[in-house]
Amino acid sequence: MDRTRLQYLLAREKEQAERRCERSKDAYARADHLFGRVPMTWMNKTAGAFPRYLATARGARVTDIDGQEYIDFCLGDTGAMAGHSPAAVAEAVQRRFADLGGATAMLPTEDAEWVGAELTRRFGLARWSFSLTATDANRWAIRLARAVTGRTKILVNSYSYHGSVDESLIVVGPDGRGVARPGNVGAPCDVTLTSRVAEFNDLEQLERELAHGDVAAVLMEPALTNIGIVLPEPGYLEGVRELTRRHGTLLINDETHTFSAGPGGCTAAWGLEPDLLTIGKAIGGGIPAGAYGLSAELADRLLARADLDLIDMGGVGGTLAGNALSVAATRATLEHVLTDEAFARMTKLSERFEAGVRAGIEAHALPWSVSRLGARTEYRFASPAPRTGTESAAAADPELEDFLHLYLANRGILLTPFHNMALMCPDTTDQDVDTHTGVFAEALAELGG
């Protein structure tokens, strides 16, 4: 690739973004009282000199405060997989908060049992509890695993994504040993004291780490997502389950992003049998919500332990966890929006998106790859597709990524700013996908000169 041309095109797109989004630029410049000028520092992970500011959002469309409309394939980095403000969720939130009253009262609602039963139908885990984020669900799952096994360490895959869980911020270093993930801010201790790490798709490395006998649980995504989609090779997930059982280690599936695989995530789609499962973001339809599920056998073992304070201590998710508003939103999302039928449509749209991207890559003979996980599609600047998180991280090209993101945004299309991910929601249309296919092809043609 001609890097000089890439730099010219990137500078052109940055200049165009500043002309199109003057109000956003001004709002960002005036945000002196916000740490990093944004309400959450990840919002600075954006192509260009400033983020676009949100005005309105409905379904698969958002508009910024400059009046620009976008087809949204980012969807809040999965948080809005149900689409923006779906009617059923808006109605449930209105009824709970305004009509009935009471977002949180430290009292259960009957909606919670409905949600628990539906999560069991989808994922198979028998018992459920709620949090506000998947990060908190993971933290509590880790504590339960330590309590029931008497072991101290957690094993994760290199460059997997589990929110801001301290134990997960470890990667495989150049010598094959675990090291702190680059950029980990203010770690409470050396992460190798709490964690072990193995590459995704590497059963030999996993077995070596489990052989130490100190791993309470393997916390993993069934497919890596936040470093680009890395799909499991044939037999890998079955091998993980066999090894964890052989070594007396619990298995936690984090389905927060892999929920895109279908109504029961990868766990249902691929017949997986985790001991615990965590999920968040999308299940609340845009309202903060998370959950963790346990097998009946594990739940019974924990509840039989008189020495464990499972009511009051240990990070159960915070005072607002399981609140009436979040639970009402989760029920409406699962019952009326992210249904089995909706996932079937979203997956077909994602297949269409994948085909369009692949056609563009092949037309220019680019050494790139494209991977799909149900309603989620992503391309990487490597071919063949990376098979581990470390390989996928090495394939990053921030300059090229920024150009593509800005080129698409300047023409009314948003991808996830963290990577080249496109997600379908129930309101996404064939025309939305085809618009991306056309603009993506134009971007590749400009890169080729």
C-alpha cells in the first residue's frame, strides 16, 4: 500500500470531518470540566481530532448535533444491539419508572423470574443473578469460582475482552509467559500473581498452565471479539471443556459480545457446557444491565456453604444491581426485541455484509480477511485470518483504520471505533448493508489510486 497516498487521504478526511461537524468540534473544545473532555474516556477512541456528539438515535440510525445522519453499525459497541430506543423497551421503562414508579427499591419484581427463566431457555444455565455491567458479573463469577474451588488464580486468553476486570488484563509475552497487557493503568498488583494466560486456539499452552493446579476458573469468550473476531478452530472448545474438567477448573463463558451468535450466544449455537456464564450490554436494550448464570450443581454447592456470606459481602454487583428498571428493560428486550426471529434476520444481514466486504477485498487482491459471528462481522488487515489474539493485535494498522472509519463516517456510516466491527440490529435493512458495500468499495478504489 502506498503509505504516502494513505496519509494524504487521511488528512483530507480529517479536514472534511472538521467542516461537517463544526458544532461537535466546538462542544468538545468547551468540555473543560470532563476528564479527557468526554464523559467516559473510551469516547476518545475515535478517528479524527474529536468525537461526533449525539443528538438523536432510533433503530439503526443516529444523528449528531450538526444534523448529520448515520447508518449505525457500531450500535454502542454492542450495547445497542437491540437498536436504539426500541419501542417495547421504551414502553417498559416508561411504565416502570413513570407509571408504576420506582427505578430501584431494594425489592424484587416478578419480572426477574421471567428473565431468569428466559436466560435458562436460551443459555441452559439453571440459576441467575443480576448486575449492571458484564464487568461486575465477571467479578462476582470469579469470586464464586475462587470460593468453591479454594484456588486463587484465573486463566484468560491473550487479548480477550472481559471489561475492566483486573485479572483479565494479561497477555502472552514474547517469551510465552504472561505479562501485563500494555496500557493497564494503576493495576493493584502484578497481574501474574492473580492470573494465568494462554493463547486462544492453543490447547497445549492451556494444558501447561492448568497443570499448575492453582486455576479456579478459565474465563473466556467462546470467540475473541474485541481484538477482531477470532473464531475457534475445530475441536478447540471441546478441548477446553475436557481440560478444565480434568484439572478441576471451572469454565466461565463471557457471552457479552458473542451474544451476536444467536439468541443463546455461542453456548447454545455450539452446544457448550460452561459452569458459569456472564453477559451484559445488549440484554437491557440500552438500559444498563448484566447477568451471570450458574449450573444447578454449582449453585447448590455454593448455597450449601454455611461459611460463605452470599447475601452481603464480596461484590454482588452494587446496590442498584437487579433494580426494577433494568430488569423491566431486560424482559422487554428478550421478550419482544432480540427474539429468535430477530436473530435469524440479523444473521442474514450480517452474511450479506460479509459478502460485500469480501467482494471488495477480493476485487483489489488485498491481503485482508473477513470473519463473522452471527450478526457481527469484522475485517482484519491480515490473511489468513488471525488464529490467536496476539496475531490479531499484531495485524492492527491504526492509520489505515482511521482512514476507513473517517471515510465511512463522512459518508454517513458508523463502525465500532475500537476496531472494524459492524453489528446488525432488528432495524437494520438490506439497503443499509448495500450502502456500506458501495462506500467501502469506493474507499478501497481511492486507496489504490
